[in-house]
Amino acid sequence: MNTGKIRYVRTIVLVLKSSKEFQLRDVELIARHINAKWRDGKPRIICLYDKASEHYDLGNFELTPLTNDFPGTWSRIQLYSPEMEQYRPFLYVDLDTTVINSLENLFDIIKDESQFISLEDFWQKGKLATGLVWFPKNSETIKRVWVSFKGVAGRRMDVFLRTAITKCIFWQSLTNTIVDFKPNSRTLLQKLPENCDIVCFHGKPRIHEAEIPWVKEYVKFDPKPRVTVIIPYKTDRGWLKDAIASVPEWVQLLVSQGEGNWPENFNKVLNQATGDYIKFLHEDDMLNAGGIEALVSAIEEQDVDFVHGNAFEIYMKHNGHIGRYAPAIHIPTLQDLLKHNVIHSATLMYRKRVFDIVGTFNESLNVMEEYEFNLRCLKAGLKIGYCNSMVAYYRRHSAQKVRVVSDEEKKAEKDMVKNMFV
């Protein structure tokens, strides 16, 4: 049954030809807004960049080479090239655009995904403009544009496109949520209309130059990362409230109590996680202030799949004396970890996609589930990073699992796990 919804990974394409007016900060700004306002998962954002020599995945967006040296708006001709078919269908968005609500709203109004959709010029009715374009897959219109292109002719590419594209749909016929920043030549948009999805800037002032309160707030916008903390447990050993209280309010918290073991209680709620980053916390431990932010920064800055770091250790039988743990090896290899587990469990954080790649925690294990999972990550080629911050408090007490399980059991399970990876 056709519901009218598009059923593919939603892709957004940007183009950056470096100049005094447009820089990488413009890509970072629009990607920040797109990702933060996206409701269902995360879109794929690809930027054609003239300074990129190869493909880079920066987490929030990807950079891939802009393979032409054409001036101004002509650089966007690459969007019509055969090499871009691998990404179609996609939504092209001009960098000079403010994203007010989720771009999912624009995807949702596309009922026929085979149609070529462009903006209608705000000042020249009936004429195509290129600030927002839907590029369908296997499109004859796109092929015709590419075949018609014989090189740069004139100052603006949209003049050429108006002759090459004989039929298209205008966004303004589909929605009234696309707004012009310049309603006329002497007026700038001082206040956002209700239900606005995007505001299209063109010419001066640029987004970073506009001295208008809502635009300045837009530029300052810095959303918190989407993080999920899972606290799996069977019995509260007296510190669950402390663990819960240590999780920041802006973080999704999933407290999973059950009669199963730790891996079972973790795995059963993982599908409820909405964060791009997943951290577990034992019910007798706590997060340190700023620990979540430090871990996310380490993952993003080092472009890795998971990280570990430093921890405070609270020795309960010594009146709460606090010690410090820092790993002897910051970036352990698989072989390093097989020799000696240097990763402190309380400090771990993973990108959510890690669980899609290697699976969930092994429910047949009782004490080595975290150790086995990290070995599995490294064997799969995932990258580990190190966060040089004190990110958590770890309680050492007589009721810890590592203390109530016999040394023989622990050794037997650890040897079994090691044999899986030898």
C-alpha cells in the first residue's frame, strides 16, 4: 500500500566553493541545525567541497571533492553530473539558508519522488531558482541538463537552467513554509512567520552578517548532542538514586531493571535509545559533571567509534576514599586488550551505530560481557579513542559482581573469551 511517504535513507547535499563569503563554518552551521531538528534517526548530509581531496566522514556530515573549478553558482553543475547518481534521490540546500524546522517536513510533501522540484524565484514569478532543489533518481530532466551543458556561459547558472529545464514543479506550489529573507529589495525579515520550515537568504547580508535578533540567535544555536544512558540492574545495592541523579536532564535515561543478567537488561531496552551516542552506567556508579560532554567531544574530535577515559574510584570500605584510574595504554589494539584489559568500564561510550555493526552484549556471559564486546569492536576494525578527562565515579565495595563471583569462574570466563579472538 502506498502511503505517500518516501522509503529510502534521506540524503541532503550541500555545495561549498570556498570564498570570502562562504566557508566551512557555513556547512557546520546548517548541518548543526539539520541534525538537531531531525526527528526520526539522522539524515545523510554530504557536502561537495573544493578543498576536499578525498571523501571524509566527519560524523555530523560528510565532505567529498567538488571536482570542478567553475566560478560562483556554476560550481553547482556537478549536482547534475552522472557521478552524483550514486547519491540520488537527494535534496540540495543552498548554504545561504536557515533551517527553522525539520527538513523532514519537505521530504514528506514529495508525493511523486520522480519529479524535479525547484524554487520559484521570489522576485521573478514563474522562473526557476536553484536555492532548494529535489534531485530524483534516474531523471531524464537531470540528464538533459548535463548533456546541454557546454561550459560556463554568463554569470549565473540559473539562467542556463531555465532554458535546459522545460518542466518542473515549484516548491511554493507544494507548501507555504518556505520564506524569503528579503520580501522586497528594501525589507529584511524581522520576525519568523508561524510554521516556517526554511528561510532563503540571497545576496547581502549573509547569515553571519545579519544584525537581526532571530538570525543572531540562529547563528548562536548550539544544541546538546543526542545521548542515551542505560542503567541496567537486577537489584539496587543502595546507590541507584545517585546514579540516576548524575545523568544530565538533557540526556535520555533508560533504567532497565529485570531478573535477567546485566547484558539481558541492557539489550532489552537498546531499541528504545534515541541518542547518537550510547553510554551504560552501573547502578552503583555515577557520572562526573561534564563527563558526557567530554566523551562526545573525544569521539567527534578523534573521529572514532568508541572511547574510554579516566575515572575516580570510591573505596567504600575505606570511608569513601577516592582514588584515580588512568589507563596505561590510551589507544589499545586487539592484541593489547588480549594481554591486559586497560579499559575502565565506567568510562566507555559508543556511537549508536556500533551496535548495528557488531551486535549487542553477549547474554551468555556473566562477568566478561564488556570485555568481550570491546574485543569484538576492535576485531571488527572499529576505532577506539581516549578521553583524557575524569568522566565517572566507580564504587569498589564488597557486593560488587567482580567480588562475589569466584576467581575460578572469572578466570574460566576470561580464558573462554580470549580464545574467541586468538
